[in-house]
Amino acid sequence: MATDALSLTLAALADPTRRAILARLSLGEASVTELAEPFAMSGPAVSKHLKVLERAGLVARGRDAQFRPRRLQPEPLREVDAWLESYRVLWNARFDRIETYLQALQKGDPDGSHN
């Protein structure tokens, strides 16, 4: 079964270690060794996390002689942001209704009929 890009991205983002790796890569390219430094895990364990991020399109592998830096690929994050935008619109509308209701309550008009 093929998995859509958004599902791959969200699955990759579900792990706090992978989110921390992305946060580090947002500062610039880094080697696997550099990415492993803040974690109490082996290089191969970090490499497994990187493979998940690469499969989701969030990280790309460079090649500079023996140095193979990883870099952030932001496009999948833009897709997540676009998907979340529809929910932002929905929640903002709901918050606006709640605010209107609370203002009516403060005026002693719980059904909002006497603006």
C-alpha cells in the first residue's frame, strides 16, 4: 500500500528525536556525528532516524568528499502547514463564536438576542 506524502511527513514528525534533528538542521547542514552529539544514542540509531526523515523528504543528503552533510528540505513542512490551515480557519471561527457568546453573557444576554 502506497503511503501519501503527508502521512509520511506526519509519521516522521511524530518522534521527538526526529523533531530535534530537524530543529538542528534548521540552523544549517550537519554530519551524522554532529547530529548524534546531543543524544544518548549511537550513530547507527541516528542514521535510522535520518532514513525516516529522508523517506519523508524532510532531509537531503549532500556529498562533499568524505563528508556527507544532511540538510533540511522544508517543502514537506509547507504541505503540513497548508493542511493545518483549514483547521486554523475552523478553530478561529469557533473561537470567534465563543468570544461573541462570552460577551453576550457579560451583558446579561446568554442567548445573544439583545446586542
